[in-house]
Amino acid sequence: MANPLKLPGKIFEGIGRRTVAGLDEMGYAAAIFFEAIYWTLTGWRYRQPVRITSAFASMMQFGVTALPIATLLAATIGLMLAIQSLYSLGLFGAEQYAYIGIALSVVREFSPMIMGILIAGRSGSAIAARLATMSINQEVDALQVMGINPVRFLVSPVLIALVLMMPCLAMWANLVSILAAGLYVSAQLHQSFGAYLNDTIDVLKTGDVWHGLGKATLFGVIIALVGVVNGSMVQGGAEGVGKVTTRSVVISITLIVVADMIFAYMTTK
Amino acid sequence: MTNDALTAEAVNQANRPSAEELATRRKVIEVDSLDWSFGTRQVLFDINLDVREGEIMVIMGGSGSGKTTLLRHLVGLMPPLPGKIKLLGKDMGALSRMQLLELKRRIGVAFQFGALFSSMSVSENVKLPLRELTDLEERTMDIMANMKLEVCNLSGFGHLMPSDLSGGMMKRASIARAIVMDPKLIFLDEPSSGLDPVVSSALDDLILKLRDAMDISVVVVSHDVESAYKIADRITILDKGRILACDRVDAVRNSTNERVQNLLHRRSEQAEIDPTEYLRRLAGD
């Protein structure tokens, strides 16, 4: 039977181990991030440039092919916000101001976060699974022994693609959500759709759009790094790939939500 | 051993450089006092080894003898510390990361399971080093890749995906990728593992052909004794992380060392059991 007096020590030991492992992982992610930037900027000097074609292929995979599902989600979020706004503001007889809440919450909050969660589930898992499978099959070792830097070859294109595509997707989600919400609101309030759009454009400032796009860019970096770090830390065979893929999605979404809160606090304080 | 294998071995034996001739050649690999531990478990003890220009060195040993760890050190996947490894005259421990990348362009490695990129065709796999490390035109890369595929008897299979290949074809494709940059030194990890004797023998012939045609040095990590006799100029035998023997094929074959003979003749080694110690272990004391 376990000695109950040793239990608190074991708990603290466990917390300590996890903290150190977490810090270690963060350090690793930071090192990969800076190395990816380094190779992106200076790879040509070592005759190892980051291939634009690889970055475009990743942009297609992570961004363009995600458009249908991104559109569906954005429209649904827009409609949901419109329904809730009309209901809650209706309690005070202020339905005509629904556009303010919808515009600001979509542009500043919902578009980047929903796109972040979507891409974390869709592409973050793919990045982790790909890296993990490559590690297990010694493909990463093969790159290293060929003299091809794996960070330059595998990470930089992914990072570039996500940093560029996440704001694009967020911008697209802004448009779709506002349009979908506008259609519902104008139909419910019997006002013209053009008037709704005019009101929305009036209430939105450039800073609001940049706020959302900045968040989306940050989420792109988070998704790329979490996917890469988890994928490269795989142990075991197929089971290991499954574990790191799941872990990558869970950590990405958690970090996106936490980063969203910190970003919102820092930029609105 | 089959008659064919005996003949091929005899032919290679006749072509083997003498010890004196080998000694005059430049060293392409020099390992000096290499130790390595995984945590508290030491797996390599004071490894000293050299490989000469144009030589085929086969590193043998049982499972867990440290041969794969040694290979990983030699190809730069593990740091050569403590100790020193010189590859093609360059001290790997003293090189910057960029210099190490440059050095790796001059070696080729074929992994045990091929390590071909599953998302690329065989031809794309072979062209990868050319595409990433040179400024050659696509047409030139195609020609070079096709040449290497032809050398490895894979002509006409370039369009296939790695998943469409047999075990032997996978290994040959991996070798084709390893030699596409015309390296001076190639490393082959267990080239004959998982292959039937006929395919394995064909792979041995390919290794000999490559050495003779391209004048390269070859380091083969293997546990296949027949293959080692056939292709090796020298054999290094590792046992529990230590070099047990490193000599020409005949000398290793006729070694009086019991452990060497056990390995070559696939005899299991039964440790003598101390009854008292055994009982104590069972009792958990």
C-alpha cells in the first residue's frame, strides 16, 4: 500500500516534471520558429532557399481547399450571432443596433477564432501526422543526411502558408459572416440590405479589422508550431502518430483560446 | 552457401586490395576513441576505426551490439562526442552546422527501410537531392536520376510510388537516391535485411558494381554473414559496443576468438548459470 505521507511529494514532483517538460517544449518551439524564419530569409545564401512552390502547395492545402467548410462555418456563425443579437437586444427594444454587436464581434473575435479552431483541427492535425509519419519512417533522418535542413524543407513552407492564409481566411469569414447576418437581420427588421451594410461599414474601424487579422496571423504561427513540435516528438509506431495528432489539436485549440484572450486584453486595455 | 555465392565471393576475393595496398590509400573515415551512452547505459566503448578510399567495410554484430548507433554517428545524425570522427578528412565535431551540411552533400546514405518519401514518386525521390541542393535544370536532373535508376536496375520504374515497390526495389531506389550526387562515400544500413537470398545476392552485386564503377568507399551495416564474405574488403565486428575484430575477411573468418566465431556461425551464447545467484534472483533478493 502506498505511503500516504509520500503523496504530496509525488504530486509536486509530477507538477514539476510537467512544468519542466512544458517549458522544454516551448523552448523547442521557439527555436524552430526562429530557425524557420532564419532559413526563409537567408536560405538562398547557403543555396538552400525555401521553395516558393512548396509554400504555394501548402497554401492550397491549408487555405484554398478549406474555403468550402470555412464559408459554411462563417455563414453559420453570422446567422447565429444575428439570431442571438436580435433576441437579446429585443429585450430592450434595441434590435436596430444589432449590426454593431455583430460587426464588432465577427471582425474582432469570431472570424479569427473560428478559423483558428477550424484550421487547427483540419491542418494542424495533418501537419503533426505528416511530421510524425516522416520521423518514424526515417524520412527526416534521410533529409538530414542528404544535407537538406529539415526545418527549411518541412517547416518554413508550412509556417509561411499559415501566416499568409490565416488572415485571408479570417477576412473571408468576416465577409461571409457579415453578409449572412445582414441577410437575416434585414429580413427580420424589414430594412434594406444596403442600409445594413452601410451601418456596418460605418461602425467598423480599420483598427478592428487589423485586430482580427493580427490574431489570425498569431493563430497561424501557433497551429504551425504546435503541429511541427508534436509531430517531431513522436514515439512508437502508428499509435504514436495518433497520439501526437490528437495532442496537437487539443494544444492548438487551447493555445488559440488563451492567446485570443491575452491578445484581446493587451490590445483593448 | 550456394555455388553462385561461392563463385562471386571468389571473384571479389581475387579483386580485393591487399593489406599493404589498402594502407597506402587515403582514409575517408577515421573514428577515434568514440564513446556513447543513452542516459546511464553506455552503448559504444572506445571505438577506433578507419575506412580507406575505395574500400568496402562491413560492420557486423548482433542485435544491440551498437552498429546502428555507430552508423548514426558516422553519418552525422549523432554528435561525435566524446571522441573524434573525421569524414573525408574533415573533423565532424569541429565543423559548423553549415559546413556539416556541405560535407553531407558528399556522402550518400541508404536506410534499412529505404526512407523514401511516400508522397513522391521514385524518380522524384531520386531527384530530391539534386532539386534541393543544386541549380541544375529539370531536364538535366531527369537524365541524372534516370542514369542512377538504370545503374540500380530500376529503369522504367521511376513513375511508381514507393508503396508500389517490392522490398528489393525499395532498397535499390534508396541506393539510387544515395548515389545521385556522385558521393565519394556511401553508407548502407542492413541492405539485405528482409530480402530473399536471390534478391539479396543481386543487391550485393550492385554494391560491388557501384564501388568499381564509381570508385567510392562503402560502409555496410549488416548481420548477413554470407553477404559480408562476398562484398567486404574488411569486416568490423561489434559486440556489446566494443570492436571485437576489424580485419580482412580471411583473418576475421579464421579468427580464434570464440565470440567472433559464434557470431559468424550463428551460435547462441549461453551464459554459465550460478545456481545460488539464480535462486536469489528468483526469490527477488
